[in-house]
Amino acid sequence: MATQSSVLITGASTGIGATYADRFARRGHGLVLVARDKARMDELADRLRRDYGVAVDVLPADLTAPDQIRAVETRLRDDDGIGILVNNAGANVGGGFVAQATDDVERLVTLNTTALVRLASAVAPRFAGAGAGAIVNIGSVVGLVPEFGMSVYGATKAFVLFLSQGLSHELSPKGVYVQAVLPSATRTELWSRSGVDPAALPPMMEVGDLVDAALAGFDRRESVTIPPLHDAGQWDAFQAARLAMIPGFAQVHPAPRYASAA
Ligand code: NAP
């Protein structure tokens, strides 16, 4: 039997990350689980070893703490057995921009963007050298909708989408698959953690359905997977409109609408 690569999953103690852990274990992959809550990950690891007979390591780390994320980067650089990185850890801060504390905003940006890009940067050279590997980055449809009023969270998710598309462009010729997954509202602890009353929440996608759909996109090697979007043609049209602008960017003279009145 071919040996399956292991999967390092961040934010694996609950929610989308824990569900990815279950699904990859079911497929026979060994796992490295990363989050802060060691006890929760130990419990999940025990269950996955028992149910699926796979090897599961628990690597507790606060990804916003420079000394702790470095240990995860080292593992990604040095462990040739890891062939898939799922960059899932993420958070939101409740309230509008004016109400959000500056330190909370910085922590959010650090977790959702800096940590994610550091881990991708740690592993990409090894994957590219091997001509194989996959990086899955969990974004959000909020990154496409400034009108939702979740400006900082959405901006971090726009970063995740752009980074993923750019890395896909750079790394797919080297044999490395990069996928951005854009969930919409999904039933996890994310909402209560950001101060939203769960009772006030509208109906939302179940986490198992979300991850199974994301893995269908993974198996098809989609570069961008948007599980809730039923009309895939809308995404294709959006990309076509963006690509159509590119020749227009290569201009020596400003557009006539910016001609100075002076
Ligand atoms: P969740 O249930 O709140 O889980 C978040 C995970 O991230 C937990 O395992 C948490 O574990 C970990 N985490 C949080 N802060 C961390 C830190 N400083 N260092 C390391 N790990 C940390 O949220 P979720 O809904 O599964 O979210 C997963 C991803 O999906 C996030 O990137 C989120 O933005 C994205 N997403 C979620 C939704 C949604 O509606 N749920 C929609 C779109 C996108 P510990 O507390 O143990 O550290």
C-alpha cells in the first residue's frame, strides 16, 4: 500500500479544523494537530487513532506568539512526511471597526494573515523541491463583501484569497497544489468566540457538509472552492472581468477622467 502523506492542520482543536482532521484520518492520512488547547486535541487524537488507526501528533501552539509559531514552521520544514498543510486557524473580533480594540485588531490580523503566510512560506520550498504537496488556505466569502461591515476580518480573508491565487500561479508549475476555500456562515464556535449570541444566528451550513464539499474541490484540484455558491458561473464571470482589466493596467498616460484642470 502506498504511504499516505501526513497532514498538518492548524486550528484543529474544534470546528472546521477538527472536521478536516476527521476526514483526512478517515482517508488514512497521519496528522499533526496544531492549536492552543492541548487537552481538546489530545481527546480528538485519541479518537482518531482508535477509529482510523492513523498516527496523530499534537503540537500545541499559539500561532500569534513568535516563539511558538517557529516550532510549527520547523516541523513543516523538516518533516518530509508532511505533504499537506491546512492553514485553517482563524478568528473574528465582534463589533464594528470603531468599537474594536486596536490590540485585538492586530492579533486578528496576525493570526489570520501573518501566521498563515509564515507557515506557507516555511513549507513551500520543501514542497516545490519535491515537486509535490498541497497547501489549503481557509478564507471566507466575507473577503469578497466589504458591504458586510466586517472590515478587518474580511480584509484578512481577501489577503488569503489573493495569496492563494498568487501561490497557485507560482507553485502549480512546480507540482504544488494550492487551494483557497471560502466558506460562508458555518455552524462552529467562531461565532460565540467573537461575542455573537448563537441564538441570534440565522440558519447556517453544518461543518461536516462544508468540509466534505471543500474536499470535493480538493480532489478536483480547484484553486478556489466556494461551497455555498451554487452558480459557479458567477465566480467564473468575476474572474473573467478581473482578467479583462489587466491589459488596461499597462498604460503610460493616466485615464482622461484624471486629466488635470490646471
Ligand atoms: P472555531 O470553531 O472558532 O475554530 C478556530 C480554531 O482556530 C480553533 O481550533 C482554535 O483553537 C484555533 N485558534 C484560534 N486562535 C488560535 C491561535 N492564536 N493559535 C492557534 N490556534 C488558534 O472556528 P471555525 O469556524 O472552525 O474557523 C476555522 C476557519 O474557518 C477560520 O479561518 C475562519 O475564519 C474560517 N471561516 C469560518 C466561518 C464560519 O462561519 N464558521 C466562515 C468562513 C470562514 P484553540 O482555541 O484551541 O487555539
